[in-house]
Amino acid sequence: MADDGDALNFCSTCAFSAVCIGNGYDKDHLRELHVLVEHVGPFAEGEHLFREGDDFNSIAAVRSGTAKTYVTDTQGREQVLGFFLPGDVIGLSAISESRYPCNAVALDRVLLCRFSFPNIAALATRMPGLQQHLFRLLSQDIGRAALLAGNFSADERMAAFLMQLSRRYASRGLEDGHFRVAMTRTDIANYLRLAPETVSRVLRRFQDNEWIRVERREIGLLKRDSLETLARAVLRA
Amino acid sequence: MADDGDALNFCSTCAFSAVCIGNGYDKDHLRELHVLVEHVGPFAEGEHLFREGDDFNSIAAVRSGTAKTYVTDTQGREQVLGFFLPGDVIGLSAISESRYPCNAVALDRVLLCRFSFPNIAALATRMPGLQQHLFRLLSQDIGRAALLAGNFSADERMAAFLMQLSRRYASRGLEDGHFRVAMTRTDIANYLRLAPETVSRVLRRFQDNEWIRVERREIGLLKRDSLETLARAVLRA
DNA sequence: CGGTCCCTTGAAAACGTTCAAATATAGTGG
DNA sequence: CCACTATATTTGAACGTTTTCAAGGGACCG
């Protein structure tokens, strides 16, 4: 994946961060990126990475573990905005404000690479490639946020959720046909805007159809085609 | 609003574009922005500004009129992604791709200021303020997209829609207590993920409560408090 | 004046939620 | 090692909101 030996020698974990933020930089640029990076964590399960209203000054790449972002609505119910796997960048939606607009919490043991945003933005003015990468990260998130906004059935949502997870694992070179999710049913429900009971029932139905195999947090995908067909309505790809 | 007399003398409409894209630039910078701007339109009602799959190379500020972006789902049903009033920037979600991921169509007579994105990004590397403004525009859209993703009732969605519209008019110095919307009930329904019949019924109920006054596309807000209360669940502010 | 598209209204049906309760799992301390 | 508790998950049944289907009215445009 990161076949840039020099960068790896330079600092293996920070090279990984550089990969998270963008590719194609020379050694000097990597060195400049490196000084912006701060390794933070580990965060324990349930520990907050940041809270709504905290001063925003950095974005972070997940190095290992899983996190979720969420807000609490007026009736105190949790709305999960997204899940963040290793390689994902968290905190982008805060850029337009001076404070984080949501909470972020670790779902298991989480390690981060934190980047000062003012500094990285300043660096970006001298590195067009980095600027473009940041633009793309931001723009991608706009599309991703719109994804679940549609008017979809519980089955379509769940299928899309599973396929998206699988794709994200695959894009990181991990096993994508069988994985262990870090989130509870309730987290999934809050993300998909369904009741936890509905999540449970849909998973049951998928298993009865022999499309998946579920055992607690372990999920195996048996009939990707069927799931893809359902998910297509949501994912449009 | 635009109290920069020089800029206005320089080119009134382009000064307006500069205002759309960002403030606080000196005369030289405005001149540089100016050469990037291309006035396009008018587009007639129903005419497309761009279509899904078109090559992406520019973003555009709406100068007058109203547009919507939408995608067509697998069953051929339209999903409205957003409405764009004068001053709004359209096309930001395309930055991560080389092609537009959605369609944009004029709802009435529309004029645009179009900016070459590669050029404006290049300029941004020399103008930190512009870069930051672009980052903020993008980040704002992430938040806005997440807005309607929640699990809200038809009443809450409609109230939020009306209040948001009112606020956007107000922020442009326009009448915000009574306005004429350019979109059909079906457009609103496709945006709020409701059936057109539901939109009709909710508006009826609001009018029966004397919260609003509706006559075709004309909408007057009578009890902003009641609407705000409902909308709060969605807008969180 | 006729046609088309938009909007409204009513009744029935569907889907997901809520409520209630049973079951299972992991962590804790005896 | 086992009981015990808190939390997570599953399941069933009733309920409610929104959708769907069907039809009627109304505005605008030629």
C-alpha cells in the first residue's frame, strides 16, 4: 500500500498519516507534514475524542479502532452521523465553525493522528496537491452525508450499510466478506434512522434468506448479489 | 451589504460574485477573481444548468432565480438534493469527482456567475483568505446535507423547510415573512422525502392552525414561534 | 374554450414504531 | 467457578403516521 520506503523509514506511523491525508509528496513535504502530526490515544471504549462545542483546531485520521460521531436531539435521542474506520478523517464538518458541531466517541480502542487544521491549511497554500486532497475529502463527505438522506426502506438501508462497510474494509485491504463490527445494534439503528427492533428484525430476515450470517457482532456476507441489488437504490453505484 | 465602493465601480455584478465567494479582498485580488468569472444564462424554467455525468470544471454562484439539484433513483423517482437561491454556490459536491454527481435545473429564470474551479483553486493557493472561504463553503454543505437526514415527522420537516427558507431570504436582506417559492409541491415533497399529498396536508394543517397563510406559491408566516419550535428538532439552532 | 399540469382531499393499506416481555451476554464480586 | 447484575438483543402484538390509490377541482396557456 505505502510502497514509499523512505517515508516509512522516516516514521512509519506518520507515513501512514500522510497516506491518510494524501499521497505523492516528496521527502521534504512529508517532513513538513510530520511536524504537524500529533499521535493521540489510545482512547478507551466510550471515551470522547471531542464533544460538541469544543474549540475546533484539528482534524484527525483514525489509525486504529472505530469511532462514531453523533448529536443529541431536542428529546435527548442520539443521532449517529457517521462511523469512522482506520484511514478515515474525522472532524471535517467543523471547518466552517470555530467549534465542533457534534460529538465523537470511541467504540473500541482508538488511536488517532491529529493534524492542526490552521497549520495544514497554511501548508496547503504551498502544496497544491495537498489543497486539492483536502478539497476532495470535504467534497466526498458532502456526497456521503446525502447518501442516507433518501427515502429508503429498512431493508435497503441495512443492505447499503453492510455493503458500504464491506467496501470500506476492502479498500483498506482487509477481509470484506466477514467482519466484526464495533457498533451496537442501537448505534446502527441511530445511524440508519430506524428503531433498534427494526434493525434486529431486518438482520433476522436477511439471515433467514441466507444472505448473511450473523452472530452477535460478527457478520458474514453470503449473497453479496442480493444485498447489492437492494443497496443499489441507496448507494447509486 | 457590499459597501466596498471600489469593487462596485470595478464591476457591479462581478463584485457581487466576489461577495458570493468571499470578502475582504483588495482591488488586485478582485481583479484576479474577475477574470475567472463568466456570466452565464439566462436559463429558462426547466432548463438544465448541468447534468449528472457532465465534466466538472466549474462551480457557480446563483445571481438571480432559483435552481434545484436532483438525482433520479433506480425506479426513476426524483430525489431533490437542494434548492439554490441567489448567493448560493452550486456544484461543490462535484469537486471530489471529475464529473457532476447530480443534475441541476432552473426552477425559474436563472442567471449564474460561473468560476473555473481549477483556476480558483490555483488562485486560492496565493490567497489564504479565499482558500479558507472555499473550505468553509464545502464544510457548511456537509452540515446542511446531514440536516434532513434525521428521523423527523412531516410537520417538523415542513416547519424546518419554511424557517430555513425564511432565514435564507433574511440573510440576503429580502422580505422573510412573506415570499413566493419557485418550487412545486412535488419538488418540496421530493426534497423533504414526503409524498406530495403529505406536503399538501401539512400545509393545510399549518394554515388551519393559523401558523401560515398559503395561496398557491405565496407563503406568509404568521406564527414564527410555533414554526421555530417544531423546526428546532431539525435545525438544532 | 379545451387541455395540461398542479394541487387538494378522502379512504384504505403498508411499513415501521412503540410497548412489553423474554432471552442472552459480559463483567463483577463472592 | 458460580451467582448476580447491567446491558444488549430478540421477539410478539398493537398502534400510528405516512403512503398509496383514486378522484375531483383549479389555474394557466395555448
